[in-house]
Amino acid sequence: MKPRVSVIIPAFRGYESVAAALESWDAQTCRDMLELIVLCPAKPAGAVSPGHVVLETGDKHLHEARAAGVRAAASDFIMLAEDHCLPDPDCMEWIIRRLEKGWDGVGPTLRPGDTGIVPHGAFLISYAQWMPQSSGPIGHLPGHNAVVRRSLVLDVGEELPQLLVASMFLMARLRSRGAKFFLEDRARMRHFDTVEWSETRAIFHVVGQACGAVRLGNSTQVARFLYGLLTPLTAARHFSRGVIQHVRVGARAGFSPLSLAASAWFAAAWALGETVGAWRGLDRVKPILWISEIKPVTRERAGSRQR
């Protein structure tokens, strides 16, 4: 039977490094409707679990490997999953039910996998806008961990790898072409952020470089200079998202005021990264993307925060 959704999971530290994530996907109530594609730089040394498709990516950068995964998928819908975002057992069942209504993309609601000032601060400016809320049509879904129609993704053609440098740009492109998105509250996932200040700041700096490199890819030096002058405004824009979400769900979700202060620090790192990325350009940013993306969750960590 043809799978309904292909879940594409990067395993750039090796197949075994994403064991906790794969176990969460294997535990899905609709597992027989899923294709799990694991992106590995090299063939695993040990046995591969039944039902897992390992795609050897060699020396491809992360965005190139994800593009190869999309092209290799056997399903009509794909999810660009993260190795640190784990689904609840019935997550995909609810998403597939919603896809059957004709939507081009369906996203889950997300919640932090860890407690604490640092992970909560990071979550506020990245994924908090998709924290539990009423199901319904939505204008924007996250670039990762949402299911989208594969044909629409392939329609971007040769631009696909570049758009996957910062996949939020892919989702924006799909939306601009008329794709209809839905947020399904009953489909839920846990997103695990790093817990160290310096590591989290470095991650947001790289995220920013990816955004800046894509956004100003073909711009003039004057445009790059002017963009750099807007760095404080860019930081304020990122931070404002955290403020909005802290007001909306912060207290109810257990976010402290200190987590909002942390998000201001990370928003500044993100904005500075955008300025740096705009000047460095795509070719110099691509090799470091894995720093912000490859952070697999261990079995112990995944099991300690079940809720």
C-alpha cells in the first residue's frame, strides 16, 4: 500500500543518533500509513529497523540532503521532521484525517520538550506561535514538522535546495502560490531545545545567518549595508513574537518572565546573524547549517518529559 505521508528525518550524526525520534515515529497509531526516510551521510554499520528507508547523502549539505529526501519520497505528502521534535502517538493520525479534507498543508501544535529559562526563551521566539490553540485555517506553518503536499514542494523546481537553507522561505513560497494551511490542535509534538546559554545563542546566530543569506542572496552591497543598519529593528521583530506568545500562553504554559528576557538575548543573536549572513552569502553559510539543526534527543531525555 502506498504510504500517505513520508517523514524525512536527518541523521547526520549517524542512524543510531536518532533512535529516540525513530521510536516515536514507529509508535504512531497510523504507522502503516507512514514512510520513514532517514538521511544518513553513510550506510549504517548495524542493522536498519524494518520499515525505515535509509537514504545515503554522502557529502551533501543538510539542505541538499533534505531536497534529495523530498525527491525520493513515495508519498503525496511530506514532512521535513527534526531530530529533536517528537510526535505524540496519535499525532499523524489526526494530521492524516485533516489532510483528507483537501488541505495542502497541516501542522501540529507544539510544546517545549524541556522546562527552564533557556529552552523556554528559545521556544518563545521560534515555535510558540504554534502552541496549543483552537484548530483552524492558518496563514503560516513552520518550515519543519508540518506536513505539506509534495507536488507543491517539487513545483519550486531547482530553487528547492536554496529554499531549504531556511525552510520558512519554502513555506512562504507555497503560501504565496495559494497553498491552504490548517493547524490541527489534536496533533501534538514536543520540541526539544538546547539548555545551555552559549550553545543556544550560537544556534540562533546560525539560524540568522541562514535567513540573511537567503533573503539577500542577490542583493547589492548597498542593500546589504542598509540591511545591517536595521539589525536592532530585526531583533525587535523577533522579540515581539516572544512577547505576543508570552502574553497569550506564557503563564498558563509555565513560562517565567525570565524566559522572556532570555528570548530577547536570543533574538539579538538571531538578528546579528542575519546581518552576518547577508554579507557572507549562501556559499559560506551552507556548510554551518547543521549547527542549528542537528541536535538529536536521547532516549533518556525523551522519556523524562512525557506529558
